[in-house]
Amino acid sequence: MERRPTVRLVLLAALAGEHTLLVGPPGTAKSLLARRLHLAFAEGAYFERLLTRYTVPEELFGPLSIRALEEDRYERQTAGFLPRASIAFVDEVFKANSAILNALLTLLNEREFDNGPRREPCPLVSVVGATNAIPEDEVGEAFFDRFLLRIPVGPVTAGAFRALLDTGDRTPPPLDGAVTEGERAALGRAAGAAALGDDVAALLAEARARLAAEGLYVSDRRWVKIARLLRVAAAAEGRDRASPWDLALLPWCVAPDAERQERIGGWLAARLGIREALSPPRLTRVVEAFEGQLEAERAADELDYDEQGRLRLGTDLAGAVGDAKGGATAPRLSFTRRRRYGGTHVAARLAQLDDLGRRIDAYLAELQARWDELAGHRAAALWMDEAFGDRAAEALSCTVEALRALRARARRAREGFEALPRLPVDPGVAPAPVEHEPLET
């Protein structure tokens, strides 16, 4: 009930050979998710254990071998325990003592178990861990870093509560088409051949810098795993290249709690599909600069000379003032008039605004292409959360509306420059060619 995004993230992590940590209160189907995950894989054993501060290694790794002890060897009987499992669920993972957690580190990361003098390979595909709280001690943080995806899991919402009551104790239906070891290996090869792409790499670098500025440390090992997860996500959908929209998976991988995941997800939804160099805030400053220049040129005065080159005394209706008693206003005498502009000056301003308009129009077309790309990605996506897709679509829509408003303001500014008072044109003199620098945003 309301676990579709979580189910898919747990499955994706397992297909990538990574581990998932479910963070939430008891009774929210965390163990059920792990058991169902095991059924999605055709081969291998399942192992489940609840950890406490009194948990001993024998509960996880198996009892000591009596026969080995008789032969002066310190070995464990691992059959039926974690070193022989493919999918495992470990509940309350951080309640175990540091000795247990340290022993688990190598097994989770290297898929190897130190059994006496030998280091044995383990068939472990994925571990699903569960906890109510995130640890703050050094050993706990090292163990926490072994889980690539950290997914908050809470009680069902009020809207699904009635449907939850109707589920009763029904047994979940069996899964069809379990993934074989050969299929998983083929997916791994396809993911290894999939390209990350410069655009995705650049966004990951930008996210890394943003996280560092917020004081969120993400290890180099984790970034490598994130890159592989993106390739697996692309290969599982039949693509040979990761898409920027695959970065919707990023919040679950880099942020330790729901609050920061929400914040990073909001930034990603607003950032994907939008070029920083042409973002609405930057273009707004450019349009505002033109509007300010237009107002300054409209209000500019110049000395008013007649045909003989003498100052002409006129009246300035805009500068009309009232008498001392607050009566009727009278025009102010002045030797100035509204400034007039040459055709070259006006043509240069119009050319700059035409250049700006073409840039905005091209960017609007680019955003429309991004919108279509997002729609196509969502239609075929297995892993994108619907809520994230909605936020990204809304962000693109808001950007388009903001750019259309800026385009309209740029047109009005152009009309204003075109309507500026002009100097008289000498019919015997050809107009000078218009030269202007391209507008830089």
C-alpha cells in the first residue's frame, strides 16, 4: 500500500548489486519488502535477522565448526546464514555492537567473508537494512555509508487508510518471471557498456559542489556507485546512455534523511532541463537593463538650438509648477528639450533587442524539446518517482511562462526604443552602417 516507489528503488538497487536502507517506524512493511525482493530473483537463499545489542556473531555468520576445532582450525558453518545468502534483511541494523558492524563491513562491500584463515567469496546480491534512526557514532556512520539508497518509509496516508483495512491477512500473490543469474549478469554487461554522458557528469559535478556547500559529505566511493546505478537504470530500460532525468535517483543516494532528500529533490526538479546561462533570473537582469536604459533615454534632455545655432527659450510642460497659494499650474521656462536620437543609435538598440529575442525564442524551443524528452522518459521509465516527474514538469512549465513574459517585455522595450524622438535625416547623406556587439547574458 503506497509502496510503489520504494519497491522499485529496492529492486533497482538489487539489480545494481547495491544495498538499501529503509528508515521508518515498525509495522510499515519493511521486512515484507525484503521478502518480496527475494522472490524477484530465481536463485539464491534468503536470510533475515533482527539485531540487538546482545547479538553474537554466530547468529549472523553461523556456529563454529566442531570438526574444524578438532583439527585446530577456527572456522564457521556458514550454510543457512548470511555468508551464503543472496538477499538478506537485517532489522534494526544499528543496534548491534561495533564488533558485529565491523564484521559486516567487508561482507557488504567486498562480498567476502573471513572464515578462519580463508577469505571466502559470498553470493550476496543485496542487503535490505531497516532502522528507526540514523547513527551518529563513527562505526555506525561507516556502516551507514555501505547502503547506497536510504529510503524513508512511513505509515500509509489518510487517503489509503481505508484500503489498508481491507487488505486483512491476505497472502501476496506469487511473482512471475523472476530474474535469473544469467539475466542479471547480462544487465551488468549492458550497464558497463552504457555511457554516462558529459551532460550527466556535469550535473553530478554541480550537485557535488552544492552538497559540499551545504556541508553534506559524499564519499568518492559513493559517487562511483551512483554513476553505476545510473547506468544500470538506463540499461534496464533498454538505453545505452544515461539521461539527465535519471538523476531523479540522486536524492536517495546522497542525502541521509527525508528533509534533505526533499530539498535536493526540489533543486534537481528545478534544475534539470534548464541552462544556467539562460535561466530566467539572468535573462530578467538583461531585460531590466534594457528597460532602465529606455527610461533613461526617454527622460534625457538636451539644449535646444535654433537654425542659427542660438539657444531657444521654450516651455517645459513636464516641469510645470503651482503658485505659492497652490493655485493653477504654469509651464516652466527652459532652454532644453527632450533628447533626439540618431538612426544609427536606435538601430543598434533594436539590433541588440532582436538578438535577445532570438535567444529567448531559441531557448523556448529548447525547453519544448526538454518537455517532450521528459514526457517520453516518464512514459518508459521504470524508476522515476511520479511525484518527482510532476515537480520537474511544473518547473519546466514555470520557466516557459517566465520566458514568455520576458519575451513580451523585450518586445515592449523594442517598441519603446523605436518610438524615441529622432534627429532629422539629411536626404543627401547615406545612413551609417549599424554596428553593435552581440548581447552577452
